[in-house]
Amino acid sequence: MKLRHAMVALLGCTLVAGCTEVAPPSDQAHSDVSAVFSNIAQTKTLDPHIAFSSEGTLYVRQAYDSLLEYEPGGITVQAALATEWKVSADSRTYTLTLRDGATFHDGSPVDAEAVRTSIERIQAINQGPANLARDIASVTAPDTRTVVFTLEQPDVFFPGILPKLPIVSKKAIDTHKTAADPWAKDWFATNEAGAGAYTLVSHTANEIRFKAYDKYWRPFEPGTPTSVTLRTDPDATTAVQLMCQGKVDMIGGIGPDQTDQAAACPGVKTIQQTQYGVRTVFFNQQTSGPPADVRVRKAIALAFDYQSYLDYFKGKAYPANGPLPANAGKLGTPYPDVARDLDQAKRLLAEAGYPDGKFTVSYLGIKGLAWAEFFGTLLQQNLQELGVTLKQTFVPWPQMVSLQSNPETAHDLALLSVNMVTNDPTAMLKSAYVTSAWADKGGSNWGYYSNEKVDDLTASVSTVQDENQRAEIIHEILGEIIADQVAVWLMRPSIYQPVLEKWDVKYEPMDNNVMVRFYFARLKS
């Protein structure tokens, strides 16, 4: 379903009379089914109100549920811990009804107080998903099954935010909090107390194990994984080898060449799905070097050979035209696709005082991912034609995050896949292009970009009821970001990953292309 159609369905549903769930399937007997997923990195914390990177989300989505969720592999919002939701005429008040009988893994009930406390905890910790919850003015619990959200300003996309706000056990918070740690962050960092399909069994440096929660509010149908292992393989080549040996069922985040290598093995297939993201290389706006000049940034972007990079993905990627993917909804008049123009790049460098180049810029990429390494090699060749030297550094993902989270150690250029995390297209801008999302504050603004106009306009979009008016505002925001050449926007990738043939499974486009919710996977009979 196209995003704009999904949004129409969502708004039509909530603005009329709220939404109710389809009754879950009847309980059925099942045998033990195991699934092993390989990722390039493991979450640094198990706290669902801090973990918000792709590897953190991979963990959180197994152990924690939210009030609402996105349909498996899709972008339509549906019931989860809440069975229905209604919205006021001004889109400022949302009232949700909780389901009966849902419990946390510690046995306590999923009630309105637990929801209210979870949202307060997210806002108090002010990390991870807090950026999405910043416009929640209050949460009240009129009774045990009713939760009322009052927003600081109208938000037509608010139901799409709720799937990203994990609900945790109030009992666990109360049991493990201390005077110095009132939200039990120390405990949640290494333990879990969710209401999701799986409970935590063990957590080591390279592996997280889950088992099915036997009191989960949904039945485990035959073929649903009852034990799940998230293993860490920083080198994707290792993951591919293990898959070819039948020891890994699914892989996340690898490029098309490595996916094709895996698919060449017996018993392996590929999954291709629509993705809502842009492969992005951020310029460090805080540098004192040449990239501090927008003309230099534009020259570097114009020197890059976009077509060769697209060709590398063998039809699994599409041209980019800025910070948002073209399939993100109604975005106003499209900007031109980015394209190489070496002559203009040379003119801009001359205007900036570098007619012969003769400077060095640094690039930081993910070690072990061929598509990140290929970009560095290609850009290095392209910049040589301008007389510019590219110094490449490749490190494991956790180290990359650590480097970019400090303006003093951030590189001139750093590659990051920026994806939509809700069905609000501007949520992607809020996560990576506004001042409050700087990397040293836990956001994905790896360029440390700050533009007051972008901040103000981005904050206002979701308050606008008219879709055409929203599109005009988004178009204006994109124009600001493109004019400032905040990044090199490489392309829009598809989800294209290898999976053992015995599985029916979908990856999650609203949770980055490394994510699977295992409760919705099925082993073929």
C-alpha cells in the first residue's frame, strides 16, 4: 500500500469513530520452533526507552509491545495492547481502550497506570524514542482500561507514533528504582519487563536469546518461532557462511552482493520489499575544515558518480532527490534527482578558494558491509579528479556510533541509512535534521546541522489537517536542507535480504531494513 493511501486509511479510521481490532485466531497446539537471526551489531542496552538504533529496535520489538503496532511488513497502524482509539475533532486528544487480560512478563497487568508511567519514563529519560513523545502534554488514566493522551498541539499522525513507544511494567520500575535511579535505568539496561511475544532468556556480548511468553495475549500458531536467537556477526561474510550451512535463518542489513552470495547456496531465498529510506552520507557541519563551506560540500556531492553506485545495487535501488524518499507520501513538487556534474564541482571548489583541491576529507563507514566500502572506494576515485584526497576509516557499527556521537571525533563524512520510523514523513526529518536530534543528544543528526527555520517548520507539519498544505511545508523544508547540502543523498534502497527457504517472513519497513518481528514469521509446514 502506498504511504498516502495508508495515511488516508488511518485518518479516516481515527477521525470518524476510532478503530477496532480483528479478533485473533483461536489458540492452537504448537511444537518448538527455533529461529536464528544474524546482525552486524548488538544493542548496547536492553532498556527499551533508550535503545532506538536498528540493533536496539531488533531486540525491543521481540520483548515489548506498544499500544498500537504496524501491520507485519507494512505501514498501516493496527490494534495491539489497545483495541481501539478515538481522536477529538482538533486532533489534540486521543482516547485508547486497553485489551483485557494482557500481562507483563513479571505477571503484572497491562493497565492504564502502566501505560501512563511508561510514557512518563520515556519523557523523563529523554533518550531513544523520547523525540517522538515530546508533544505529549499529559497522559491520564480515567480507569484501568482507558488511557487519554492530550497533546501540546494537534498531530494528525499521532497513532503512527504509538507503535514506537514501548510499554513497560510499572511493577518492575517500582521494584528496582532507587533514590539515585528513580526510573530503574540500571536494572532495565540488563533485564526486561515487557508484554511482548518473547521473554529474555540470556544476554551475552554476542548473543541474545528469547523464548515464547506462555501467557502472551495472542496465540502462537503452528510454525511460529518459540525460541529466538539474535547473534552478532560484525563481518557479514561470516553471517553468509553460516546461512549457507543452515545455522542462520535470516540476516539483516547486508548489501545485494552478499545477499546474492547467500542466495546461491541451496535452501536460501531472497526477500525483496519496499523500503522508506535514503542512504545518506552526512557532512559534519561543525568541522573547521573545507567542508564547513557549503560550496565545498556541494562540490563533493556533485563529484560523486551516482549512476555507478545505483548500478552496484543491480536494480534494488532507486535515485534519490533529497532527504526524504519519493515514496514517503505527498511531498510537493519533486526536486530533481541528484546527478554528477564534475564541471560544476570544479567551479564551486575554485570559488571556495580550492582551484586545485589539495585538501583531505575523512570518511567513516561500517566495517564488514560491502556497500559501505564500495561507496568509499568510488568517492575516493571521484574526488581524485578534483585533486581532493579521501581518507577512509571503517569500524564496527558500535564504534561508528561512538565516534559520531562526539562532535570532536565525528568525521567529515559519515554514512548512515536514514529510514522512516513512523508513517509521518517528517518524522524522518525530526530524527536526523533538526537541532534536537544531534548525535551527541542520541539522535541521528550525524551532521550536527542546525537551521532554525527547518526546526520550526518541521515541528508544525503534523498540526496541519490539509494534506496539500502539509506538502507545501514539507517542500519548503526540503529546499532548505538541500540548499545547505547537509549530506550526499545516494539512493533509495529496497529491502533485499537472504532468508532460508523454509520461512515465510517479512522485514519491517518502519523499523529499518534489519528488523524482523519473529512472532509474525512462520516455518513452512
